[in-house]
Amino acid sequence: MSAIAIVMMLVAMAVLWGGLVVSVISLLRHGSADGGAPELHRDL
């Protein structure tokens, strides 16, 4: 692999794993506002 390919791979991995970490931290901090998804009643 060339150096540029390795750099691009590392950047892509950092973006993906960074997004995962940020989303988990956000969920742990804030969670759901009402403790769960509201029940939706739909007349069909």
C-alpha cells in the first residue's frame, strides 16, 4: 500500500470510530428525554 492510501485509511477509520464514540458519549450524557420512545396511536 502506498503512503497516501494508508493515510486515507487512517483518516476514514478516525472519522468512523470518532463518530461512534461521540454518539455513545452523547447518549450516555443525555439519554432519552422521556425515558423511551412515546407510544404512537394510529388509526388505520
